[in-house]
Amino acid sequence: MLGYLIEKEFKQIFRDKFLPKIIFIFPFIALILLPFAANYDIKNVRLAIVDNDNTTYSKGLINRLSANESITLTAMKPTYNSALSLIQSDKADMIINIPKGFEKDFITQKKSNILVSTNSVNGIKGSMGALYALNIISDFSNDKTSEVVSIQQKGGVEIKPLYQFNKELNYKLFMVPALMVMILTIICGFLPALNIVGEKEKGNMEQINVTPITKPIFILSKLIPYWIIGTIVISIGFLVARFVYGIIPVGNIFVVYLFSFIFILAISGLGLILSNYASTYQQAMFMMFFFIMILILMSGLYTPFNSMPSWAQVIGSFSPLKYFIEVMRNIYLKGSTLMELLPQLYIMLSFVVVIDTWAVLSYRKKS
Amino acid sequence: MIKQLLSFIKKEFLHIFRDTWTMMIILALPVVMMLLFGYAVSTEIKNTNIGVLNLSKDEITNNIIQRLDKSEYFSLAKNYSSYNEVEHSFRRSEVGVVIVFDENFSENLLHLNKADVQIIADASDPNTARTLVSYVTNIVAQSLKDLNKTPQTNYQINPEVKLLYNPLMKSSYNFVPGVMGFILILVCAMMTSVSIVREKERGTMELLLVSPTRPIIIILAKVAPYFIISFINLLTILTVSYFVMGVPINGSLFWIFVLSIIYIFVSLSLGLLISTVAKTQLTALLFSGLILLMPAMLLSGMLFNVESMPLILQVISQFMPAKWFISAMRKLMIMGVDVKYVLKEMGVLVLMAVVFVTISLKKFKKRLE
């Protein structure tokens, strides 16, 4: 009986015009576009310079600023206020104001000032922009110092950073494995959520309810197709990661598959629960959207999990996404073994047991 | 005709109010999003677990380690005795960063005036790793300076940094306009399209169309409730952000509302457009969810910085109504600039509304024949 039910599900999916496209094309496109969008690297900071000094020093500094790859020099303005109006009309992000006597003060008084103003409505962008400028200014200051003081005292402590697991600090290496989880969540979460409710809206539910199909069989017949679809989606993800981004897991790919099997059961189960409670598409969609948004935002996908306040970490630890994202990143970047990931395995298995039992129980044949 | 319109609007409201779940989610969503973005999700790095491999074990290194542990950024989690343990510990995600002092650290520093410190960061997350390394570097440098172990140069340029409009670097200043842009398009576009397509799917649309009611009345009645709901959402967001999160409203409230109303119109017309294309609710939902909401979240500048993206994505983002709205709202609300600086954004939004309405009206008429 289960076989026929699964056949029915697949027929329904593939007779729809839109669904097969979502299953095969959406992960592909999303994984090609998202890593470029979901990026906290700050580039193209547009800089306006007010040079009141007009000396070799000020010009040297301007040259260095405009040579930096993250900064784009967009305008030279005569006054600070005219530069400020560029920020107001969103044509510049940062102003550097070089005061009169910049060079003279440096040579005669060993000290000169400079003003760096950034538009900080977006805090990350504002502070990163300022940080880029400050680094250049401090390098410039050191170089000029060694020009003036011919022999600089050498020595001291050298601090050597080592960036383990991601030596080139490639942001995509970090995001791609986690975005696969997000895409899997969207497909294997929303489609089941809209599935049972669809049967209700079309009136099929009444017919299924009068057949001898038992509750567990019914839920299984809904879960297994998404299990297969999810496996296809995650495999597309692996291929895109491999051939578009050249990202290969350091650890064992079969461990990734093992965890994705478990994860799909959990997230599809969640969709089915909501679908059981909802009576219209709209309800199911909004409830699923509500939960998935919270699960994604609190899973550590975009922002570090440990920087959340402790109450938020408690809520976040109920998100299956949190554990699967950890697993993906650990296997892809660090090559963690199954033994090292046992805690995540147990937690995710218990999610599956609780969620899928709930899904079976929440399906009521009586209306 | 007005009476007819009013009774149709009443019918639509009844549809919405009878669906308690959706109603509750729609009203609670902006508040939950604001609270999540405001209090839970943060890119600040605090209390990272730090591991120490101290082979030198003397006063100077102990002093540095103490300082690291005391700072708000780190808490000392592990003390290793060999390199092997470090590797294993990283793979279990026990620590984010490890500082290594080799055996003769102090000796070298005292006698040769030159010593090495190694900082190993878990660079899975590059931004966090970069920030962690710079925090550790600063703390180490500061401790050594206090212990007078590092030479000082006299010449310096003193940069003064001004963080315009947001001196306390609150992330809420950035996301409140973003949440507005997102919620309004969610309510207007998604809900309007689904409510029209539902009538089609259930067959009640035919009934409405053969009635003496003019199609324009049906459409007006469809969009009116969502206009009101999104306006309520707008007020909720402004109230929560102003009174609870302390986000300033620096610009004129009048223009903030004008801008929002234009944007609501764009979103409603987009919803109308989707409803003319989609045949089933499922398609309408997935269409607006994947093609409208995901890009609205990712490419609008709400979460990520559009200027840092590759050119092609920047071009795509120009077609996102949310991008123009969020940019204008940031200027009006947070930067408090004069309305003349946002005329371009408003113009683009008006143009989008005109285009969407024209296309969907054309399609709507065709279907009548």
C-alpha cells in the first residue's frame, strides 16, 4: 500500500508545472547566486576627500587610499559640507578631511590630525570602512616616521596569525555548505507544509480518510518522497559546490549524506505537522514562514551562534538547522569525523523521533 | 457604487478575520522580527572560547592570558599541553581561537628583545576569525606596552573617527527600515495574490465576474484590507522601534508616510500582477515566496551590503522595489535628510507601480473575454 501512495505523491508532484522546476532549478540558481549576495565582506567603500593641505604628504596619502582595493575614490571636494551632502544623497560612504598644515605639523610638531567620517547607518559598513582607512593612515604614518627618523628601532614582539582551516579567508567556503542547508530547509520544509493542506483544499482528504490507510503509513507516504527529493537537492548542492566553487569536503561525504537523511526527516516532519493543523494554503505558508525564519536567523547561518544572548541561544538550540549547519561546516572545512560529531547526531535523531511522532499523532482522520 | 464597494470590502475583511492563525502571524511577525534582529541576532563578537598553549609559563605570559580571560571578548576555555590537542579541539568546535607561546618566549623577549606569539584562529568564518585575531593582537600588544616591552615612536598621525548618524553603532538603525520593506511587501504582495487566486481556484471568481459588479470594484475591494493591515504593521514597526529600541525618527513623519504609501501601492500592484499570472494558490505562494521575498531579503540591502556584491547582482537589485524603499527610508528616518534627497527613489517606485498596474490590468481584462 505504501508503494502506491508514494507513486501517487510522485505523480502529483511531476504533473504540476511549477514543482519540478523548483526541485531541480531552484537549488541550482540559489546556490550560484546566494553565496555572492550573502556576504559580509565590505567592498567598494565610496570615499570623498577634502584636501585642505595640498602638499606632498596629503597627495601621497590620497594615492594610497585610492590604491586600496576596498576603497573607491569618488570625489574631491573643496569643503567638508559639500562632501557631507554627497553622503546625504548616497553618492559617498566616507569622508576623509585632511586639515591645513597636515604636513607641516607632522614634521615640526611630530603630530598631525585627520578626520575620518563614515555613514554608519549600516554599522558594519561604517566601521569596516573606517577600519580600512585607519590601517592605511597608520601605515602611512609609520612610513613617514621612518623617513624622518632614519633608523627606526626594530624588535619587539611579532604576532603571527594562523588562519586554520581557511587560510585564504574565503567567505564562500564558509557560506556555501551552510546555504545548502538553507535551500534544503526551504524545499523540504515548505513543500510538505503545503502538501497535506493541499489535499484538504482540493477535498482529497475526505477520500483518504475513509480508506483503511493507517496514520503512520499516511505520514510515511508523505515523508519518503521528500526524503528522495531532499537527497536530489543536496546532491545538486554538492555538485555546484564542487564544480562552481571548487569546494570539496575535507571530511567524508557519506557522513554528510547520513546527516542530511536525518535532517530531511526532521524538517519535512515539521512541515507536515503545520500542514496537519492548517486548513488553508495561506495558513500553512505563513506558519511555516514564521517558524523557518526564526529557525534560520537563530541557527548561526549568518551571524555567529555564540554572540547571541543566552536566552536566544536556548531558543536556537531547538533548531535542527543549528546542528546540521555545524555538521556541514565542520565536515566541509575541518574534516571532523563521525565520532567527533556524535553529540550532533544524537540530538538530531531525537528531533526526528519527537517531530515525526508528533506528525503522526497530529493527523486526525476525524474532522 | 460606494455602497457596493463597501460591502465588498466588508466581505474581504470577514475572509481575513475568520482566518485567526494568519491574522495573528501577520500582526505578530513585525514585532517578532524586530525583537529577533534587535536583541538576538548580532554580528558583535563576545565571549569567544579561547584556548591557550603556554609552553613558556612565566609571569609575562600568565599576565597576558589573564588579561585575555578578563576581557569581555574572551573566556578561557582550554589549557593545552601539546599541539595535537589544539587540532582536535578545533575539530570539535570547542574553541574559536588559540594563542601559543613557545618555550623560550620570555627569555627571547628579555635577552634578544624579539619574540614570537602565534595566534591560531578557526577561520571557517573568515570575518569572525579576522576580528578575533585583531582583538587578541590588541590585547597582547597593550599588555606588552604596559609591561614596557615594546619600543615607542614619537611621530604620529592622530585620526579622529566620526561615525555619522549612528555613533553608538546600533544595528537596529540599519534593520528597522529593512524590516519595514520586508513586512510590507510580504503582506501586500503575497496575501493579495493568494486571496485573488483562491477565488479563482475555488471557482468563486467566475461568480464575481458575472455579477453586475465592475471588475475594478472587485480589485479595489481585494486590495483595500491589505492596505489597512500593512498600514497597521507600519505603525507597529515605527512604535516599537521608537519607544522600545530607541531608534530615532530624524526626518519628517509626513514624508515617511508618503514614501510608505507609495511603496504599499507598488507591493499591492505586484500582488495583483502575480495573481494574474498564477493559476493556483500553490504557484502564487511559491512564486511570491521564492521570487519576491527571498530576493527582497537578500538583495535589498536589508541584511547584506549591495555595493559589495558582484555587478550582476547589483543590477538585479535595481529591480527590487524593496531596495529603493529601504534606501529612501534609511535616509528619511535615520539620516533625517530633506525630501529632495529621496526624490529619485520615490520616482522609481512610482514608475514601478505604474508599470505593474498597467500590465496587470491588461492581463485582467484579457481573462474576462
